[in-house]
Amino acid sequence: MKLTGKDQLVSIIKDRIKKEGEISFRDFMDMALYYPELGYYTSPEEKIGGHGDFYTASELDRAFGELLGKQFVEIYTKIGEEKFRIVEIGAGKGYLAFDILKFLQENYPEVFRNTTYTIIEKSPYHIKTQKEILSVFENVEWIQDIIDFEDESITGVVFSNELFDSFPVHLVRKIKGKIYEVFIKVDEENNVQEILKEVSEEILKYIAQLNINIPEGMQTEINLDAVDYIQKIGKKLKKGFVITIDYGYPSAELYKPYRMKGTLLCYYRHRYSENFYENVGMQDITSHVNFSALKYYGMIAGLDFTGFTDQAHFLTNLGLMEIFEKLQEKNDYESFERLNRLKTLVLPKGMGEKFKVLVQHKNIKDPSIKGLDMLPYMSDRYRL
């Protein structure tokens, strides 16, 4: 297979390999996605929506933001302090932030007045778009990373929608009972060669702590960046909740034998492939989130486990069916169109079941929240 994509980025990756001999798949993926101005997420190309490579829930309908807004109001009440911060990590174009803030402004003006909305964003392109869309609000600020906060300085809610699936991952294989990590080399003709090396103690520790049993012959992903990030969030939160919306599973489901090739996929113009080395810097590379890891390492950083559900149950608990009923009563074309879009958020075989919601809390006496009122059947897919 050949390494193709943005010439400048391919050249930079090759130069690094020449210097180091080989690089881990994790480092390759990091450069492909996040290299300044050339990586997939840091470049100015369209990524989300019809002209991009994928859709997010916030692209489909404003109800997603409004229902999240309702959940944040309940959290505001539970915390019981005037100054409230909503931190969104990776805000895309800014539509979700807009819908949340507009909902609060129109329906809960006191909460809106006491809220600072902080966006953590690395992409200069997205920051520019977000600032244009959110220019009507004066209570929005931007920072580059969660570490820019002082420890225990956030009172409120930290949330993300499709964040952890885009973190670079270590690729591992189990051969004859031993775990190896995938590294890559590239020759002058841009041919990619994968090399297996012994894994680090850090990866072995992760596997042992989460009691993961990787089947013989499986290639799969280990997301150590997610471990690091959830612990950073835990350190920065003083009082409140962490809400993570993403696709993935607990460990018991993620490493089952029928996933022998793992979950790593590429998305380019709404088509997926398993060739990670083509269209470098132009295609998304994602893997399913291990929610057991976020729960386990979050607890180490002081985040207590609140609950785990899927997007369909979470949104239904918050009042999605009431929105359905109102739209059906209107019985006009626009309402019909919205109904069709909203169904995508909750369909069992679509986003409703695929996307999960992990809720964690810190220094909250009664952490029960409406989004977790009714939970799905507790199969391996939901047992953390």
C-alpha cells in the first residue's frame, strides 16, 4: 500500500520516519489528523455536513442542543451556585453551542446570564467559523486546551460530542499469545511497511487494569490519549458533571472475537475505508471509544460514575417525544422534515443506539439527572 494525500504532509511524515527509523501508528495518526495547518482537523477544508465527510447530531436539528440545554439547566440547579460554566470540547462549526445558548437565553434568562460558555478548540478554521456563528452572544470564550484552566477551577459541566473517537490510537496485534504494537516505515516510492515491535509497559498496564482479553490474531486499538485527557478533565473540574457523547462500547463488548480487525475506520466524502495510508490529511480516521476506560481512569482523577446510556434513551428522557408530538400537531412540510431528521437521532440501528452517553460527576450530593431516568437493557454493550 502507498502513502498518499497532501504532498507536504506526506513529505513531513517521511522525513520524520527517515530521522527516527520508524514511527508508531499512533504518531502517524496524530500527524495525519492534527499536524498544524495540514492535518485533517487543523486544515481549512470542510469536514462536517453535506460537503464534508460526516454528519454530527448537532448538524441534524436544533432539538439536540435544546435538550442538552434542558439537562444543563438541571445541573445548574443541582450545583446551586450563581457562576456556572459550560465547557464544550471540540465544538465543530459551533451550531451546537449556538442552539444551547439560544435555548438558555430564550427560556432560562437567569441561567444564561450566569453562564460562561467556554469552547476548547485547536482548529483555526473551526474557531473562525464558531466566532462568526456565535458573535451574537457575549458570554462565549475560546481556549486551546483543557490544561489552560487552573486545577479545580471549573464549576459546571464539561461535555463533548464526538471527541474521543478522533484521538490517535496505538494499534496492537496479538500473535502466539503475545501483544505487539504496529509501527510504520515508508520507502522512497511511498510504499508503507508495517513493523511489529514489543508494546510499552503503559499499554500492558492499560490491558491489565481494564481486565481486557484480546483474542488471538486480533488487531485492535488502545487509546492512551483518552486516558490522559479524562484525567486532565477530572483535575480541572471542581464541582459539576462531565458528559461524553460518542460511539463506542465497554471493554467487554469492544474486544469480542467478531471484531478481529478492531474498529479503526477512515471517512472521506461520506464513504468509509480501512486504508489509513491514503488521502493523508484529507480523510478522517476514527476508532470506537472504550467507555470502561473513561469510567475507570476518570474515577482515579476524582470523577464518580453517574450513569451510562445510549443517545436514544438520553434524549427521550429529556423530552424528545414531546417535541415529536408538537411537530406532528403542526402537520406542515417543515415540521415533517424536522420529524424525519429527528428520527435519525433515536433510531435503534442508527445514531440512537450507536452513540452512547457517559455521565460522571464530582462533589455532587445527589447526582441523579433526568437524562438517565430510564436506562436501556443491561447487556455487555452497557455494562461498565
